[in-house]
Amino acid sequence: TEDEIKCFIGILILSGYNVLPGRRFYWDTFPDMQNTMVRESMRRDRFEEICRVLHCADNSTINEDKYYNLRPLKNILKNRFLKHFVPEQALNYDESMVKYFGRHSCKQFIRGKPIRFGFKAWCINTSAGYLVNFDFYQGNNPNIKPDIQSYFGKCTAPFYEMLKEFPNDKLNLQYMFFFDNLFTNQILLRFLSVNGYNGTGTIRANRLPKTIKLTEKKKMEKK
């Protein structure tokens, strides 16, 4: 029923911040493990049954998309985020990590990040942290045309695709996008300029053509 699904999702959310060694421990009889709220809201066997039968996608249509089983749910979330996005000028495009310690071919390890293990997502955010649009990293993304990926690069191509998904009434506004040196290059900045946007970002010296002369790094550091 609808109420059961809401309760099921509520337990999943609770398990994200009240972490136990396994999901069956929420129904444990020992006081150091059991969660009264979970025990009184749904039976353990019923929760396990819903876990087995709940699917977000049709498993008979598996394709090269490594996130195919969550793609329908992800698209619903993307559409909701874009619908309720209140436009503001300054937007940020960056990577984000979703913590995960299980086994999956898309799991990443990034040294030096607050979350080192998990799924990497490309995100467009407002200055207040509102998630406008997102997509998960999976190497060669089958949902992005090869020529787009080759032109912009693997890191920047998702930004191009996410920007195209903006509703028409929110697409043609004078946004200012901010990046770090992973994404900044001449191709991206030229694309933004042609489409009426502004872009600001740090850039790696080896990404600049030799015709562009900037102050050398050592001299810049002395300043």
C-alpha cells in the first residue's frame, strides 16, 4: 500500500543516520541495537519482502547504463529539482561523493576528499547548496553522445547535458557558472560565452595554448 511504501522509505532514511551493523538489527530484542520506532511501524519480514520485490526499473530491459535500475527514479528527482529551482545568477558545477562501502563497478576512491569511498556525481548547485541537476559518473556514459564527450571531455560533457535539461523559462537567463581546474578549459568558456552565460574558474597551465601568454607560476607566487 501507499502507507507501507512511505513507511519503508522512512526506515531507509532513518538507517542513513542511525547506522547499525545490519538492517535486521533494527528489530533486535537487545536494547543496545533495537529501534522502537522501526519495530512498531513495520514487521521485519514485511520489510525484507518489500526489499526483495521493489524495483525502480524493468529488469528485462537491461542496457549499458550501469545505473539503469535507478535511472527512472533519478529522472523523477531531476525533474522535481529543476521544477522547484528558483533561478539565481551564481551557480556552481562540481563533483560530489555519495558515501558507499559496498561492491559496485561505479564505486570510486578519491584520496583527500571528506568522503573517500562512494559514488561520484556531477552536480549543479546554487550558492546555498540547492541541487539543481545531477548525474552519476560511470566512465564512458552511454547516455551522452560520443562526439559531445570527445569535444568537452568526460568531466565537462555532463554539464552540457544537464544545462540542456533546464526548463525553457529558466534556460535563457544570464547565469554565472563557477568551476575548479578539473573542468575549466577554453572550449567550455567559449561555449558559455556564445550562449550568453559567464564562466569563472581556475585553469591548469598545461591546458592553455602556447599563444596565450600568462605570468609564469613561480613569478605569480612571488606576488
